Amino acid sequence: MAKFSPEEWQAELFRLTVFPELGEMQRDPTWWEAITGEPPEESTSNPKKGTSGVHGLYREGKLHLTSAPDRIDWVYIANVMEEPPTIDLPTVGTLREALPVFMDIGDRWLSMRNVPEINRMAFGSVLTHREENREAAYSRVADYVPIRISPQSSDLIYQINVAADSKTGIEGLKLNRLSKWSGAALKSLELNMGDVSGVRARMPELVAIRVEFDINTMPGTGPSPLPRAKMLDLFHELMSEAETLAVNGVVV
């Protein structure tokens, strides 16, 4: 079967994670507002653990910024609490539509002068595509991974990491290209509180291919810290590797 294009994959989540150099504790509470143009809806802080987080609605989903002593995460994720509720796969749009939105977030943040020195970087994403049933989902996953899959099997999870050299020109840097492929069934619950016969529950099932990517710089390779002049190139490379896997599947 033909593989899906970026216009066909639905994006549930994108994540940019950076691991600052040891001792780099710079965290600016205005980063979220600088990116979005407005204050966050909620914020949390635990001074004892050195963690903090802010989040709020952004474009087609929610944007989270969390930080800890050893990492900083930007997460753009589908808003599953939207009103009115929908019975469909959670999404911030197609891969083609949503990835540029997240790219803009990462580009603007990585270009800020008060971003700490970075030791490692990772890009994560979760993509889905709705299928008619489990058999169809398993048959489709088989087009993307180098193993045979019986459509009559169950509990499918296939995970693999295919490492590669970075093409950014950062000397000695290698990338982990981790992908996890599965067939997922999502159920939703509908309650009718106004029915005189009592509460009724309806649980329609959605079946989909689900793939998770974690493309990251391999520990112990490349310079430390990573060169600031290459941060945007590296971020774009990590996203490009994920998109290539989504379009072409795993090649070993």
C-alpha cells in the first residue's frame, strides 16, 4: 500500500527538549510570553526541586514550557478538553500544517540570547492516522517497519533506533533516531445526564496507527556544549529526520 504523506498524518504532539550544560541554571519566566505574545493561563513552581512550568492555549492546541535543573521542554499538544468535545483523534492539525507552527516556536526560542548553553537536544512527536479496524492498522504498520506482521495478531508495538551521523557539520555528532510503531484503539465515553432512564454510556472505538519519534543527539558524541551558531540547523535536522521516517518508514 502507498505510504502516507505529511498531509495525511495527524499530529498529536511535538516536543523540543534541551539538556543544558552542567551548572547552566538560566531560566527566564518570560520565555512563554515572549513566544506567544500573551501571559500563560497557569504556572507552577517547586523551588525545592528547582522545577517550574507554564502553559496555556496556543493556536490549535496547548503549549507547555517546563524546566528542571537538567532539562527544558517545550510541548505543543492537542487540547483534549476542548469545548464542545469531539469524538475523533486528538490533533493540532496535519503534520504539514502543524510542524511549521512548532518550528516557529523552536526557532524563536533558540535564537534568544538568554537560552543556556546546550549539551544535548531532542525532538519528539506523536503522529496518528485513523484506520477502519485493527487488521487494517496492522497491515499498514507493516508497510513502515522491516518485519512481517500478521493482521490477525494483537498487542503490536515495534520499536527501533537507527543511529546516523548528523549532517549539520558539527564534528563527530551522531543522532539517535528512535521510532515506536503501534496500532491503537481509542475509546470515548458519552454521558447523557438528562435522560429519564438514567445515565447512558456510549463508547465508540477509534482505531489508528500511532507512531512516536524521539530524534536526539547521541550522548558522548560531538562537542560540549553544542555550538550556538548551529542550534537552528540542528533543530531543523531533528524535525526533518522525524518527517522522513513518517513518510518513508524505517530503513535498516
